[in-house]
Amino acid sequence: MSMEQERGIESSIIECAGVCKSFKTPEGEHQVIKDFNLQAKENEFLVLFGPGQCGKTTMINLIAGFEKVSGGSLKFMGKEITKPDPSRGVVFQSTALFPWMTTMGNVEYGLKMAGVKKEERQKRAQNYIDLVGLQGFEKSYPVQLSGGMRQRVGIARAYCNEPKVMLMDEPFGALDAQTRYLMQEELQRIWEAEKRTVIFVTNNIEEALYLADRILVLTNCPATVKKEYIIDLPRPRNLVSPEFLALRKEITGIMDSTL
């Protein structure tokens, strides 16, 4: 059995072929994505790793359907992506929780908008609140939660809609180092328990290596794929193992400097 079969990774669910994205500015066209090729397989944890401001967030926005491609093809389950869809959940760096809603209210919100009955949506929401370790905080408001706890609410909210793909745009970037490490452990645990295709953006090499099945190293803006790495290391990852440190050194060495 292959490594992909062991992980339950199947056919491609996201396919980018020659994707380009430009924005109009007062100075003219500004290209952010250039000839971007990507295939994300079912249940795969794929990391987009690159320098700051290189276009990683724009790529997430294109896959989410928040922006439209300027050129090339971008497909979800064989169909062109033209708009947002609940089957592609998004977790942002800023948690974007509704401050007037409790944990339960935030997590069940998507199901409420979809017309799911109260008893069913709260049952499903409770399942994901439990999964992210927030039992007892169902009635708490975001202002009463720590940064890490608010990010857990964001993850539970995205999972509660049961998307096929989770898009995570530097979700731990605003957290302190210790909380960030704990959230990486938690995310790995959650992903192992509730397998989804995850496309995760980061500019932190340790985070990329700790979480990824596969890493796509991106160039400076306009972003394209510079190199691909399959991370065949046992989980949970040992951050000081010779294999981990060797990969860290190699990937850091080929990464473009931040402009």
C-alpha cells in the first residue's frame, strides 16, 4: 500500500492550471499570481509556504471563490470555481467571529443560515465545540476568550459546515509562540479525527514541516510554485530530529528573501 493510500488520500479535489491573478492599481496592472499550478488531493494536508506578501492569501481567496482568476483554470471537484461555497470552509488569521454571539452562536451560524433546525444544528455544533476542546465555553463571548480559544471557535465554525476543503490563511500568525505551537498540535489532532483536505498558508518553516503532507514553496510576488516537497516523516513530528532539521535547512535555503 502506498503512503497516499495509507493516509486515505484519493483523487485531486482542487486543481489549478496556469492560474494568474492581476489587480488594477493607479500605477497599472499588478500581477500577484503567475502560472500557478496545484493539485490538492482528498484528505491531504497541503501547505503553501512562502515569503510575506508573495500572494499566498490571494491564492486562498481564489480557491475560496472570493476573487476570480485573471487567467488559467481553477477547479473544485472538476467544476470551475466562480463564487464562494460552503463546501470550501475558510479560517482566517483574524478570527472574524461575531462579537455579539456566543461560542455556540458563532459555530452554528452557517447551519442556521442554511435553514438547519435548531436542535440538529446545535447538536452538530456541540460535536465540533467538543472536538476543539471548548466544552464549558458554549455561552462565552469572543471578548471572554483567549486568542487561541477564539481561533478554536473559528476552526469549529468552519468544520461545522462539513466542508470538503478547509482553507487556512495563517490562522496562528497572530498568536504568541507557545500558543501557536499548542494550536499546531491541536490542529493536527483535529485533522486526524476529522479528515478533510486542508490547504494551509504560512511563512513559518517549522509550522509548515510540522503539519504538512506536502509543501509547495512559493516565489516572491508574483507567486508561482518554486519547488514541491513530500514530507514523509512520522506524526507527531519531532522538531529536533535530524530529518526534520535537514528539511528545514534545505527549504529555508531555497526560499526567496522577503522583499
